[in-house]
Amino acid sequence: MKLLLISAFLPILAFAQLKNIGYKFTHNQMQSNKPYIEKYLLKITDTATFFYSENNQEQIFESSHNSSMASGEIWNQLIVINNKKSFNIYDLIFTKEYSYSDTLNTIPWQILKDTASVLGKKCNVAKAFYRGHDWTAWFAPSIPCKYGPWILNGLPGLILRASADTNYMIFEAVSINEKVEYTPNIQEIKKTAIFTNHDAYIKERNYFNNNMMLYYQNDPLFKDTKDANGNPLFVYKGEEKVKRATYFEP
């Protein structure tokens, strides 16, 4: 794996002391009165920068590979930033891990005069349209790190809060440098991951989300599962167009 390249303007000591930034992700889903909430971690190590779900990442990527958890949402993704120009996505579609690389694009941020406080840190505000969403970001110039949640990057300070499309989806930092034992084992993931490209991955993920029962019906672990009346539990009736939450597509 490539080493994370640290920009020359970052004070090395300050960056080295920045290890784990916890975020709360809130998704105000249109089809539900109750928001979806997930915990994320931006983890900076000596070899890479990771962004992943604290709740299920270890279960998904380092289990016995028998997980039936549906995938495709951002909360099932592991994002590894390799350097200032590229990143890798690791994700699960049904019971198979997939991986692809993509470009870490320059985001056209417009820094505003507004300020706010997040976790007691003074933050400036920036806005940008990026990957299909209108983003507002609150970044802390006192923390010289150019990254933040998801693949948001490029501001002169750590992004502590970010909202998409007028608070439809929100990332907000809730902790800095709390002790976290788990670090994704990329070498283990690579042993079983199917390497592909962005377009092929999106096509497979969308096909799965539109034909989910077909996957269950044909999988040895589920195909003989019966309901309370003895009927097959998973019955494929053609494309089902399963309704799922809006995607952040890196």
C-alpha cells in the first residue's frame, strides 16, 4: 500500500498528534420521520488515512464472510486515502468484497466570512457543489489537516462538520483523539476483494439493490429458508427496485 503523503505545509508534530476523529452521521430520510444515525471514524495512521463506520466495519470486512448485510450505502464503505490525488473504496455487495481506486478531486470551495464553534474549536465556513450535492463545511484552521468526513478535503483545516443539501445529511465531529483499538486490515481485505472500477462497481451495486431477492434465492445459505407457513422466504419476482437511502457515490 502506498504511504500517505503529507502536504509540506502541515506541521508534522501537530499532524502526528491527530489520530482519531469521531463523527456522527445523521440522515434525515424522506421516507421516514426518524433519522438514520451512524458513527464514523476518520483514522490517521502512519501509513494511510481511513474513513469507516465504527459500528459495522469490522463485522463486514473481517468476519467469516457469511454476513448477509445489504450494502451500497456509505455506511458500509471503507475509504482509504493513499495520497493527495487518489483513494481506494472497499465495499461489500451481498457476501463479496469489492474494491476500486478513484481520483481525489479538487473541490471548488468558496470560503465565507461566517464562523461557528464545533467541539470548542473556532471554525470557518465554506460551500461547494461536489459529486451531486450542495455542501456546507465547517473547518478548524487551528487543526492543520486537509481532510474530513467521507472524501471531503482541501480546506486549510480539519473539517469538523459538513452538511449536504440543507441538512439532509450531516456529518458532525463528536470526539478527537479518543482511543480506538480497531484499524482495518487492508492486507486481509485485499486477499478476498474483487478489484474493479467505479462504473462496474456502481452497475453491480445497483443491480443488487434492484434484484436483492435473486441474490438471496440463489445463495446456499438462504435459498432453502422457509417462512412460518413453510413457503420459501426469498422469492424473486423480477426487478424489485428496492427503495434505499440516497447514496454518496465516491
